[in-house]
Amino acid sequence: MTTGRLEAFSDGVIAVAITLLVLNIQVPAPPLPHGKTLAHVLAGNWPVYAAYITSFLTIGIIWINHHVMIRRLREPDHMILFLNLLLLMSIAVLPFATDLMADYLKQSSGQHLAAAVYSGTFLVMALFFTTLNRHLLLVEPQRLREEIPLERRRQIFFRSVTGVIPYAIATALALVSPYVTLGICAAVAVFYAFPISSGGASDGAAAEP
Amino acid sequence: MTTGRLEAFSDGVIAVAITLLVLNIQVPAPPLPHGKTLAHVLAGNWPVYAAYITSFLTIGIIWINHHVMIRRLREPDHMILFLNLLLLMSIAVLPFATDLMADYLKQSSGQHLAAAVYSGTFLVMALFFTTLNRHLLLVEPQRLREEIPLERRRQIFFRSVTGVIPYAIATALALVSPYVTLGICAAVAVFYAFPISSGGASDGAAAEP
Amino acid sequence: MTTGRLEAFSDGVIAVAITLLVLNIQVPAPPLPHGKTLAHVLAGNWPVYAAYITSFLTIGIIWINHHVMIRRLREPDHMILFLNLLLLMSIAVLPFATDLMADYLKQSSGQHLAAAVYSGTFLVMALFFTTLNRHLLLVEPQRLREEIPLERRRQIFFRSVTGVIPYAIATALALVSPYVTLGICAAVAVFYAFPISSGGASDGAAAEP
Amino acid sequence: MTTGRLEAFSDGVIAVAITLLVLNIQVPAPPLPHGKTLAHVLAGNWPVYAAYITSFLTIGIIWINHHVMIRRLREPDHMILFLNLLLLMSIAVLPFATDLMADYLKQSSGQHLAAAVYSGTFLVMALFFTTLNRHLLLVEPQRLREEIPLERRRQIFFRSVTGVIPYAIATALALVSPYVTLGICAAVAVFYAFPISSGGASDGAAAEP
């Protein structure tokens, strides 16, 4: 298994997952219910768009960070393939988690759990990313393409650890309000997607500074 | 991040989005309603096919132009990755916008908004394409693979600006008639897809001369 | 645009289309209607499996032949990109045509049209393939990677022309019986997929000898 | 046809199939039935998650093993392309088989057949994998990139043969209990995915030691 093929397959899964998100945005079946306009119905679906944009940007950032991480690698071992597969699973499941979040955000029952599942999926994704980074940087550094000083490797690793924090907070706050959870996930996505934070975004998971 | 990987991921997203469009073409559930033939039902679905072909050709053209644009680049910076992600989002959302257009074109309510959302998505796509082109050609020209004279760079950029115009018109005319909007988008797609206009099609977004 | 990128994008669209076919195979919603076993219900869905296998093999063959064709090319011109886009559209639409065929095969109304649309899509695909081959081999031979004698180029082209014939017959016979149409398409798929006919399969569309 | 393109197309199909699995995880439509919580409903769907994880890991392992196998090859012949297409078909059909398993596991009718279809699909996949391996290692060894001693080739082949066994047992035991079938398939997936068994996992199908 070469690093190139690992990247190509990961790219494929991530590209399909990010594009499948659109299937969650349903067209309201015409004709519209009496007294409702399409504008009303579409506007009422705002949680769908908010969750879509948040998930799209987050997957986009994890894709960028995934490449930065894998590019450091000379050749993967079986543990890296396994951890990468788990990371891909947490990404591939996002169309479901996003749909759940969007469908229950405005409900009076189930909204807290839906939000917890949503940010919980990001949390698991960030944890797998960090574990993969740890294995690569601290456990098997001899597999790196170029030697990196221990100090620098630790620094990169700790950055991806800090990336876990906002999702842990967002998941905990799902008990309080699903809006807060979605807001934190959206803020994290916008913060790392925006080019201002470019320095850090290239060294960790979706959520790292 | 290399230009090659940026292209591969973009190709993946665009290939999935263009192929997912087919999910909008629903098979009428048998048995058919009494007194209706399959030919009648399928023929009545013509907005679905018209929107499908228009979106398919438009995504095909944007794919061609995307490569022409990215091929000029030596190495992307974070701003390019971010703008490219926004461009991909506007493409990935097209299966929804296409479905909305097709479902509401013949309705007596919601048809104007549906058409505005449809051409509006193309408009946003063309705007992101132009912004990306501007960043690449005029803001960060030192990232180009080969030096291009300022005069020529401006020319390429202005071409992609003009590509925005038909979609702006189509979106405005959605207030008048959704048929006009679909007609303009279809005409733009056919015009740039057809090899006669090959000179210009290789320098801009879907809509540029 | 390089030949490599043209192949990669075409591969992407073909890989997505061939895999999306599975969405046509629906799981019967449990609990089953009284007095029916799952075996009965699944067995009654045999047109779905027959159409699935036929379409899967046919797309697989067209993928093989597409590469043999494109590999001969040094660099595509705009006409080739355009014809290739039309070819990809005819492939991308196959999940719909396959679903239509499967859903109406056993119906007493609409079955002839459904079969005609199914083999008609293959016919259009074979025609686009032949047109693309003609452009490449006879109109723009200077774009070939290696010089091929006119005699040989004509031979390859005529082979892809003969590939159109079975689909034309299958489409005409849809008026008589949809079973005959599906049978011909399935026979063509099996004939070209099977390694016995390997000599010819590398020179044309799904249906060529 | 080069080995590289064969890998790229196979990667594409496998990446799409593995990601499409998520479409089987449906969000329960809000509002929830009276007296039910979202936690209850989601927890009741555990067969969906169990089948999802099992299929995801199994496809991931077959992807790894597919590369190990194809990397040995210098250039594919038509038989290899054909067998590979059949292997891809057995993988592409997994989203359906997974859905069937998940939907019927807890039913009192159809559950045995559903389980047999599920592990039967893995069985067919393992058989195609073994057949492909046999053709490559024992029938056409002159197509290998590097010469491998007969002894070693036989060893690799027999490993993929043993990979068929657990799926044969799981399929037979579907008559007894669908839970046992799912349990065996899950155990096989976890066993080969886990890095502990890394030595063998790189030489055969999903199920080989």
C-alpha cells in the first residue's frame, strides 16, 4: 500500500460524503399546502441549510488537514490503515448525523439527543484524527517522509488535541440547547475555513487552532 | 497541498454531483393512474429532463474551466483552498436546485422563487469562480506556474466577469417567467458546451464567452 | 486539459453511475404482507436483478473500451471534451433507465416504452461512443499519441459502428416484447464481458464485436 | 489498460459503495410517535448500526487486500478485467444486502433469508476475490510485476481460500439464527481490521487469516 493510494481512496470517500450531504435538502412536494408560499416553506427549513453548510465546511477542512497529515508519511503500516478507516467511517456517517440535527433542531422532543449525536460525530472524528496523528508523529516517527524534531512533532500533536475541545464542549452543551451546539460547530467550521487562521489549519483536525 | 490533489478532490466532488443529478429523474410508480399512458406521464415530466440536461452540461463546462484555471497554478495557498471549497459547495448544491426548478416550473405557486434559486445557484457559482480567478490572476500572480503578462491576466479575468452577466439576468427575469430563466440557463449551457465557442470556453466559468 | 484528467473525470462519473445502480434494488418494507414470504417477494423482483446485472456489465465494458479509446489520444480538443460529456451523460442516465425497465417489465401498460427507453439509452451511448471514435480516428488523427495506418483506423471505427446494431434491433423489438429487448441487452453484455471475446472488446463500445 | 487505471476505477467504485452505506441509516421522521423518545427509536435501530459497521469495515479490508493483489500485477488481461468487474459488482451490491439484513434481523418472518443473502454476498465476494487471485498467481504468473516462487504463490492463494470458510459457515447458520450470521460477519470484520492480525490481512480477501 502506498501513501498515494491511501490518499486517493480517502479523497474518494471524503468527496462522496461531502457531495451526498445535498440529499438531505429535500424539495417540498408541490402543490404547496393551502396558504403557504414556497418562500415560507424554504425559509422554515433553515436548520437544513445551516447544518449543510456547517458539515460541508467541516468535511472540507478535515480533507485539507488529512492531506497535510498523510503527506508527512512515507509508507503506511496496518495500524495507520485501520485508524484511517475509522476516521473515514466517522466522516462517511456525517450525512446521517447532519440530517438528524436538521430534522430535530426545532422539535420539542429529541432535539437534545440529535444535537449531541451531531457534535458527537465531529468529536469522534477529531479523536480519530488525533489518534492517527499521534501514531504517525509519536509512535512511528521512523515512517515519516522527512525527519521532524521531537519538539515540533509534539507541537503538531498538541494542536490536534486542542481541536477536540470545542466539540467536547458542544456535545456537553447539547443538554442545554441544540442551537448552542449547532452554533459552536458552525463557528468552528467558519473559523478554520476562513483563510485568516491559515497558519494553524494546516496542522490538525477540523477543530484545531 | 499540491495542485494535483486539489484537482483530484475537486474532480471527485464534481463527478459525484454531476452523476447524482440522475436521482432527480423519478420513475412513475406502476401501475399508472387509470387512463394515463407511460408516454403521457414521462412527457409531462419534460421540465425534469430540461433541467437535468442544463445542469449536466453546465457542470461539465465548469469542470473544464476549473481545470484550465487550476492548471495555471503552481501551488495553492489557504485562500485558494477556501474559495475552491465555496465553489465546490455551489456545485454540490445543484442537484437540489435542479430538482426544485423541475418540480415547480409548471406550478402556479412557487415557480418564480424556484427559478430564482436555480439560476441564483449558477450565479453564485459563477461569482465564486470569478473571485477565485481574480485571486489567482491578479492578487497572487507569483503563484502561477508560468508568468503571464498583466494585460493577458486582466483579459482572462474580465472574461469570467462577463460570464456572471447571463445568470444575473436569468435570476432577475425569474420574477417574470420561470420558463425564460430556464431558457437562458439552457442557452448558456448549450452555447459554451458546443465546440464552436471553444476559444473562450477554456478561460472562464460556465457562462463566459 | 490533459488526457489524464479527462480519463480521471470520466472514471469518476462512470464509477459513481455504476455504483448508484444499487439504489434501484429496494428492500421490501417489513413486515411483509400477510401470506407472503421474503423469498416470494425477492423472487418476484427478478426484473430488478436482471436489469441491474445487465447495466452493471454494460457500464463495465464501456469503461474498458473508453480507456482503450482515450489512451490513443495525445491531447483532447474541445470537440472531444464535448462528445465525451455527451457520452458521460448517456451513461449517467442509466440508473434511471434501468429502474424504468425493471419497474415496468412485468406491467401490462408502459412496458414497451420502458424497454424502448432502456435499450434506447444504450443505443444513444453506443452512438456517442462511435461519434467520438470517428472524430478521434478519422477527423483529427493528428491528435493520436502514435500514428495508426488509415486502414487500421477505419477497421476500429467500423467495429464500433457494428456495436450500434444490436441496440437498434433491441429498441425496435421493444414494440414486440420488453422481454426480448432486455434479453438482447443482457446477451450483448454477457458476450462482451466474457473473456472469450477479448480480442474485439478492446476496440469499441459495449456492443461491438 | 494499465494497472494504475484498473486500481483507480476499482478505488472509485469501492469508495462510492462504502460511502453509500450511510443512506441505509434513516432519520426517524419527526414528530416522534406518542410516548416514544428519540433515544428509544435510535436504540431500536441497532441492527442498522451493527450492519453498517460490519459492512464498512469489510469493504475497507477488501479494499486493502485488493490493492495488495493488484499491485503484484504488471498488466491486466481481459480475464482479470472481467473477474475484477464481478468482484466490484459483489461489493457494489452490499448497500442493498446490508439494508436487507438490518431491516429483517428483528422480524419474525424473512430474517433467515435476509441473513443468508447478507453473508452470501460476502461469500460471493470472497469467492470472486479468490478466483481473481488464482488466475493472477497460478494461471497467469508471467503477468506478475516480480517473479514469486511457486511455493509462495500457492501459500498466498490458499490463504484467500481459507478466507471463504467463515462466510460459508455464516451463510449456512443463517438457517439457525440471523444473529449468529451477523455476529460471525462482524467478528471477521473486526478480526481482520484490527492491526493485530496485520501479517495475514495483506494477502487475501476480507476473511482470510
